[in-house]
Amino acid sequence: MPNGTPPTRLRRIAALIAALAALPLASCRALAEPHPTAFPRPFQVIAHRGASAYAPENTLPAFREAQRLGAVEVELDVQLSADDQVVLFHDSLLRPKTRQAGSVRDHPLAELREVDIGAWFDASHPDAPKRFAGTKLAALADLFEEMGRAFVYHVELKDGEPGLSARVLEVVDRFALHDRVIVTSFRFDQLVRMHELAPELPICLLILKADRREGSVADWIERAADSGFREVGVAAQEISQEHVADARARGLWIRAWSIKSLDDMEHAIAVGSNGMTIDWPEKLIHRLLENRGSAGSLP
Ligand code: G3P
Ligand code: CA
């Protein structure tokens, strides 16, 4: 034997290599360091579509602004383009926020990267401190390329395309950001698909408001827990102490969405939630820092 290595040891090494090679990719990812979003963790201040009060939602300037304002978590909406690229955009139609007809799915990424959403922002946010005409749509890969590990990313699967989860996962893998991503959606089927593909990624089920859903918030909390998800998102106008207690009892985190006012923000804090998506993250950061040191008042 070379260097006197005993044959049994060689066989063990060969067996180990074979076993590792046989592991599915998801299992390999699970062997990595613990997810930084594991409990205990700070209150989630999540810049909604970037700092979308100050720059066009889901664009690189909005995420730069979120970083400048101190956010370390961002939320973003993703959809598949005609050429199956993962694109950042919220609405089902490109109009009226852009001048392009159709949906994200109707255009390849190269065309979407030429679509201006900044002019819409300037017209709809006349009091915003900066102008953004000329700001174009971007891909998820563009965001990861620029921001890398600067953020925890709450990636919302927006469309119903069956291939979306796998394509998102490819981008997450390419940038080795699986430990910086939480996958969210109002679409239960999309989350189930993602959970099967990548069980190590935390999943947050967004619960629709009462007028758009079947069943109660409690029903959906139970369903999320039974499905092995990590978190639920409840509209700020509905979230209650009972929902928080229910989710916690089932081992789930619970956060708020649809923060329209400072009252909504205060309510989401008061009921004891784990955080919220918010268009003006600096206001929440300021609020949380203000209360630091006053015992018992912080989540
Ligand atoms: O926090 C989730 C929130 O982003 C969901 O609402 O309309 O922004 O996709 P929407
Ligand atoms: Ca969203």
C-alpha cells in the first residue's frame, strides 16, 4: 500500500466518498453551517420590495436604499420570464407601472432589462427625495450579484409557474446564498414544491386577507405547521395576540405584512410578532432602537 495506508481505511474513505456522491444536492446543502435565520434572532425589519417608499420597488436602487437606511433583510417578488429567467416584479401585468404590454412571462429577460419602472415611480411618488426615470427591471441574479451576503432575502414566489421554484433554487445555489434566503408566497402549492426541492430553506406562508381566502387565519397556521414550514405572515390589519400564541405553540415564527401606517407598525409590535415587511424600514429601526433598554417593551 502507498505510504502504508491500511486497506480497511482506504475502503472506508472510498465508501464515504461514494455516500457523499449519492446524497441529493439538498442534503449536501443541509450539511452546511446552521441557517443564520434560526432562532434566536433579532426582530425582522424587512424592507418591502426594497425601500419601496423611496425608490422603485424591486429594483437595484430600492435595495441600495434599503441598505443605506440600515435594513439587513429585504423582501422581493419574483416571476419567470419567457426564457425562464427569474425576474424581480410584483404585478401580474407590466402596465401601468411600466409602458410595456403583457406580463413578465411574455418577454425574455433581455427585453425586460430594458423596461423602465422609474418613470412610474417618479410620477406616483412626487414627494420622494430622489428621481428614478430610466431605472430598469432586474433579475434575481443581478440583485445577488450586487448585494451578495449583505441581506437576508425574503423571496416571494409571485407567479404560479410550476418551474419557478426550481429556477429560483438554481440562482440561490449559483450564489451559494441558501443560508441567506427565506422563501415566501401566498401560493401554498408553490411553497410545497419549494419545500420538497429544498427542505433546508425556511418557508413563510403568507396568509391572504379575509376577503380573499378560504378558512381562518388559525386554519392556515395549522396547515403551515403541518407542512413543515417555518413562518407565517398575517396582514397587520388582522394579526392578533391569539395568532401569535397559536403560531408559537406550533413552533412557527409569525410576522406581519401590509403595513400601511405607523399604527399598523405599532400593532404588529404590540401583538408580539417576529417582524414585518415595511416600505420605510428606517422608521421601524428607529422605533426599535428608541425602545431599547425600556424593559419588556421590545419584541
Ligand atoms: O410581506 C409580504 C408582502 O410583500 C406581500 O404582499 O403585495 O407586497 O406581495 P405584496
Ligand atoms: Ca411581495
